[in-house]
Amino acid sequence: MDHSLHLPTVMIVHALITLISTVVTIYMWLRNRDSRILPLLVAAGLAGCTAMFLHSARSSLPLFLSSGVGLGLGVFAVGLYWQAVVVFEGGKASLTKASIGLIVWTALWLMPVVYQSVELRTTILGLLIAGYCFLTAGDILRKAKREPLPSRSIAAVANLIRGAVWLAPVPLSLFVGPAYAADGTTAPWFAYVVLANSMMIVLTLVALLMLAKERDELRYRLASERDPLTNLANRRTFVASACKMLQEHEGASLLLLDIDHFKVVNDTHGHAAGDQVLLAFSRTIEQRMPKGWLFARIGGEEFACLMPRMSAQKAVAVAENLRLAVADMLLPATSTLRVTVSIGVSEANERGTDLDALLATADAALYRAKADGRNCVRLYEPVALLAETGNTLALDVEQPRRRLARMRRRAG
């Protein structure tokens, strides 16, 4: 009993898979005309469909059309897929590079020694398509560290397997038997290779679309976690990350920074100048932030910095250096504008300190810095501040606590 696959059925399945994949990419492109990847995938699909139908009609078409043109278009289709991956990775599509395989195939096919030999044609075709597949896998893996998307390994392996599938006919045709024999029959292994290639067409296409979807999801997630103007962590990210840091570290210090007279800057110089101030301020502070500190924009002109394993005295010194750096800050918007900052400092002495309490005490210290004339640093020290003021003003954290509770609810 013959257990080999029925080649005509496999060819029909292969044609349908290629056609359906092309229709899907065309539909996606019509829904997203701004995509730079989908037009290349559509072109690859159309080239693949044409190649498939030309090669399927080899019994009724001249060999030049079915094999020379048909298989050449198949090579071109894989080259276009490679260029779609190049564009996905931030490169520029090159039709020249996508066409090199087609040009090489055509030039070699026209040589009598090639078009008269099924084995040579099979070898050349396998090497060209496998080369494109391996180049595609290399481009996908090359950006893995910079952008570690979950499906990168799947996409790379899929293209490596696809290349291996196309290389398999080389030894099979040389040592087992040619795909097409002189009497018109086909080798039993040929149907399995066609079926495997059909599966890899779907897998490599789906893998690339998965990568694109994961990139979009990552961008949306990052956009929800970052302030759009300064690209710092936003309020929501700060609250979540700060709570985690306070649970993990024994003690920390918090700085609350508020740009002085920022409303006056906006009213006098315009909102564009205000944006320039926010950008310059955030860059000035961020450049002085070592790895492991959490710096975020939590309000209009309000910023926060959580420093794990930092004592209050060291935090005050850090805050003073930051205050001086802001005072010396150069602003491109206008040479006459000078910006200062008031900073409140609070310390958490133990692991698991409540973030609301730490924010409230730092805000009370910031309130005191504003009351003392701005452009200064104040540490929340209940005993010292009470002795200095003679009243409980410095100890009043209920108003900032309520304000920060509202901030936390908005962040959630």
C-alpha cells in the first residue's frame, strides 16, 4: 500500500494557504494604509500566489514560464518578506536586495546546464530561498537585546526551519531522486516538502504579525507609564514603583520638587516656554540621578524622587545640589528667564513604610520651603521644626495627606 501523500491534493492545499494568507494581508493593509510592512507582505503574497499557479500548471505551460518565471517569483516573494522584516526592525526596504535572488535565478536558469538539470535547479532554488530565510532570522535576532519582544525567538526559529525545509530538497534530489523524473512522475518526498513549506508560510507570516502586535502593545503600555512631555515616569508608575521599592529596601528618602512661580512663567512667557522649562528641568535632574533612583513627574510642575537606602542627611545634600543645578540651568526659550525650585525631604526609616505617609511628610516639608521664601530645601523633622516655629504649622501633614490621597486615587 502506498502511504505517500497525494501530491495534487497537497498542491491545492498549498495554493489555498498562499491565497488565503495574501487575502488576509490585503485586508489588513486596507484597514491600516499607514503601515510600511503590510504593502511588502501583500506584494510577497501576490508574487507567491503567481509563482504557485505558474508552477502548478507546469504540465501545460512552457518550462520557462512554469519553472523560470514561476520559481523566480517564488524567490522574489521570500526576498520581499525579508525586506518586510528589515522595515519592521527600523531599516529601509530595498527592492534591489529583494530582487537579487530573482536576478541570480534567472541568470543561472538561462544557462543550458541549469535548465536541463532538475537537480541543479532544485539546488540553486533551495540555496537562494534558504539564504533569504537565514538573513531574515538573523535580522530578527539581531535586535533581540534592544527590543526583547516575546515572539522574537518564535519568529527567528520559524524562519530558520523554513530555510531548512528549502535546503532539504538539495540532498534529497541528489541522493534520493529528483523532484520531477524524466517520465513525468514526482518523487515521494516532494509532497512532504510542499506541505512543510505551506505550514512555514503561515507560521512565518503569523510570527511577524505577532511581533508587530507585541510592539504596539509595548508602546501603548509605555505610553501609559510615561509622561508625554518629559518622558519621565508618570504619577501612576511612580505610585506603583515606589510602593514596591519601599517594600524591598530598608529605609529610603523622598524628595518632592516644585518649580517656583511656574504659573508666572506660563502667564508671562507662554505655554511653549513653560514646556521648555519643564523639559530643561527634568533633564537637569535626570542627568544627576544614578541608577536605582525613581524620578517622576507627578503633577504639572511637581516632581518626586525616591532614593532607596538613603539617609535624611545625605538626601538633603543631594537636594541642595539639585537646587543649585536648577538655579544655574540654561533655558533655550529666553536668556532672561531664571528658574528656581523648592524641595521637601522626608525619610522612611524601615522597610514597608506607607507611601502616603512618606508623601505627606515630604509635602509638609515642601510647604515649609515655600513658606520660607522658596528656592530652598527643607527636611521634615517634627521636633526641630516645632522648636523653631513655636507652633504646629510644620507638623501639619493632614492637608497634604488629603491632597496626596486624591492624587493616589487619580493614579489608580
